[in-house]
Amino acid sequence: MKHQVKTDGENVIISISGDVDLEFSGDLRTVLMENLPKGRTIIVDMSGVELIDSSGIASLLEAFQNARKKGKDFIIASVNTPVIRVFNLARLETVFDIEESVESALSR
């Protein structure tokens, strides 16, 4: 898994690429938790992710819950078809705020 972090005003955009599985879910958790304090809105750009497993989902859920506790918005953007299938199977599309693109997340 690779990541890039960009700040745009009060928005922190975390772009993730590669597989988010047991091997890399800890890295995802660390990146998300380190960047939560840096902005009002956290946008996770998942356009480069083709595979995510339950450990990756757990890292996203933990960051989402922490962001909500701190009154921050947590948006997942640009989710590819294989990944959105995992979200749908777990009914997480009703939990997460999911946008089609980073641009649409920024315009919220």
C-alpha cells in the first residue's frame, strides 16, 4: 500500500493505492489516525485501491468513528467496483459517507 497526504484548506485528502489487506491495514490505520487532527474534513481517496479485506475495513471504521467523536467529517471517495462490492456486502455504504470523486467530496 502506498499513500499521499495533501491539505486543501480545512480538508485533508489521503490518497491510497495498492491492496489494503492484513499486511497493510496497520499502515492504513497509522496514516489515518496521524492525519485526523490536521483538518476539519478527512477525505480518503480510494481510486488506487483494487482490493480491501476485513482488516482494511476495520481500519477505516476506526478512523471514521474517531473522526465523528471529534466532530469531523470523514468521507470516502472514488471507490472502485471491487472495493464497493465489499462495502455493499457488509452494508457499509449506509455507514460511510461515500462520494463518487474527490471533487464532489470537496464541494460538500
